[in-house]
Amino acid sequence: MGRIKRSSKKKAKSQKKVPADTHHCLSFVFRTTDSSLFSHPNFCIPLQKQLGGEASSSSSAPAKVWQPGVDALEDGEELQYDPTAYNYFHRFVNAGWPYLSFDVVRDHLGLVRSEFPHTLYGVAGTQSLEGAPNYVAIFMLSNIKGKMRKPDGESDMDGYSSSDEEEQDTKNSMHLKKVAHAGCVNRIRSMTQKPHICATWGETGHVQVWDFSSFLNSLADSGMDDQIIHKLVPLKVFSGHEKEGFAIDWSPVVTGRLVSGDFNKCIHLWEPTSSNWNIDANPFVGHSKSIEDLQWSPTEANMFASCSADKTIAIWDIRTGKEPCLSIKAHNSDVNVISWNRFASNLIASGSDDGSVSIHDHRLIKEGKDPLVGHFKYHKKAITSIEWSPFEASTLAVSSEDHQLTIWDLAVERDAEGEAEFEAKMEDQAKAPEDLPPQLLFIHQGQKHWKEVHWHPQIPGMIVATGIDGLDVLMPSNLASTLY
């Protein structure tokens, strides 16, 4: 995770701030001579490359799948979005500064819901130009609609009207409130148990805890926003970090328990009291370079994991001292982000500065075995965010500085015989890439500088991501088919 531009301070590489049935689903494809949509059991394509804005009508040669980072656009060619690859896809463009970090805020609209239209709440932090004010955006996205699945297996579009008046009435919308924040918001996280309580890491070197309940309630009651940047006194401000950082995480097991890590290799534990927090001034120290990300165990109250620019992942037990109880050489470059699997709590996913994604089973260390159980080198640049699905144990979302957001199903294995049979069948229609990992389920693009991706914890299959232009809310069509 990095800002869009930042050169005044030395920091880890990851913190650069720069402006089965349906298997693969690629978000870009270009036409060579065939204008028909290329869709088959291994691929479904939502974007196509066209000449002069119009697809060619010739059919003398097979279509070629667009490979991000490999293929280039020629003069007069463009990529066009095809909605058939998505159950839904909506973009909410920033009206102000880009959001460097955001989080989905849990709500009371239903623990597991699938009926349209969807409404979701979130918090996001800005990165403004020097001299301009930064703020936390408390937002509500509403009227998010998509394809409804009929009992006979067919799908129908819910809420899309041919009437201009009806379409205007049902158009999705974004409403927000703004709260002033000193400096860029490096990272923001909402507490699982009390979602209105949020923590921010600021470029000023302060970690702050806020109560945004009044703003969330105002959005829920009126749906109205304003252009005012409101002043709010934080519940807690911690100035004990000697340098700024990005790493912060709330415990999903113990209400109010927090850890924050900085570029100075230090991790501080926040313990909740009846009215505030006690912050241990004696930090956890075990990494040789900056702390990049932190994750509490989804099941163990006293265990958390950290990753660092020193290429390692460490696991800590707050009951046994200030040194890690386990350490893993995770990558050959900086480890930027980690995610702890809530269904298989022995598994931790990590993303590196070299673009690789790895899966580690920390139990194997105690058995004297290599904890690496999966390694994928698809992305061309640094991984900026990684998160396990809250509904599918084997499904993972990843964002990268190569401007791609990918979805992975790690339970999939290559079927060489089936692939050969399919390629023979489709030989005259399309030529599929030969080097795509079988676990790669979907590729989404359309924005630059993806910074964070999160699954909605209450809406199965909903993915929210932030990039240079704003927030994307989407569900791939092949992912939807596995959930409903």
C-alpha cells in the first residue's frame, strides 16, 4: 500500500505513494477479426479491444484473449467493457481526493443477504495534494443492483428499466460525510464488534480512534450528504510511534483490542478499558525492517501476525513476551500484505513487492516442515492488498500495482485432459493463453493504482476496491454461480 506520490521520507518499497465450470474470467480481450463475444467453460470476458471504437466484423481468424501486462494497444484501438462477465459492476467516482485506504462498515441490514438492491456503508481516508485538507469519508452506497437468478437457472436483470424516468429513480448513488483528518490517511479500519469505532494511521505519525456513529446514523436516516468538512475530536490519539506506518488491525475476538505497527519496526498493543485504551509503551520487536501489515488470528484471542520489508512473516503471542514465537521466510522481496484465513486458521496468505502471492501453513513449522503450501507468480508488479473471502475458504482477492484486481480459487486443480479437449473444440474460434494459473478465477481492471480490496462481510461475493478514480463494487458472474 502506498500513497500516490511521496518522496520526502524513506520507507519500505510497499509504501510507495504513486499518482471448475466457469474458471477464468478475464476483464479484457481484444478482437482480431471476430466480433462475437468469446465465452467458454474456462473464460468469460468483460472487456474487448476494438479498432477505431468498432469491432471488426471479419471472421477469418480466431479471437485472441487480451493479456494484461503482455499485450499492448495499437493506435486507434480501445478496450470496451462487456457487462456479461459480471453479476454486477458499479463505479463510484471520487468527487474529491483519491482514497488511499478504506474499510467496509458492518451494518444491521442482514447478516447474510443477497436480494437486490444492496446498500453498504464504509469509511475511507484521503490523500490530498500538499496544502489541501485531508479527511475521512463516511459513505453510503445504495441502489446497487444486478442479475437475479431464476429458479430454472436462468438470470434476469433486476431494476434496469428502459424508462428514463424509472432509471433515474433507481440509479445507484453515493452519499458521504467528511471528517477532518490531520495529514494523509495511510490506513483506516472499522472495528468488527462496534463498526462505528474506527482507527486511522496518519502520515503525521499518529494513530487515532474515532466514533463515527453520528455520521453513519445521519446517512442511514436521511441519505443526505454535504460538502462541509466536519470537526470531530478523536476518542484516542497515540503519539508513541517514532515513525509513521500503515499496519493496523482490530481483533475479531476481543472487542476493542488493537495493534499498530510502524516503519521503525515497532508494534504497539492497545488494550481496551471501560472508557478508553491502555497502550503498552514497550513495543513488540522482532523484525529487522519496517512493519508492513498486521492481522489478528480469527480464532485465538492472543495471537497476531505481522509482515515486514525484511521478507518475513512473524506470529506473536501477547502472553509470552515481546518477541515472535514463529518466523517464516515468506518471499524473496518485501512482504507487503497478509490475510489470515478465518475458515482454515492455519493458513496465512501473503503478497510481496515482487508481485508474488504465497500461502503458508504455520502448523508445519512445528513439524519441521516447509510452511509454503502455495506460490503464484502472475502479477507483474507489487501486491498492494490481499484478503480471503468471508464466505469461501479457498477464495482470495488480490490487488496489484500492475493495475489488476484478481480473484483466485485455490481449490481448483489443473485438468490437462479437459483443457486439451476444450482447446481442440475451440481452435477455430479463440486462442487461449497458455500460462494462466488454473486457480485464477477472474481479472478486473479499468482503474490505475489499486490500493485496497475488501469483501463485504455480509453480502456474499461482493467485492469493493479503491483505485485512483474511486470505488469499484462488483461481483464476477462466475463467482456468483458458486454462491447461489
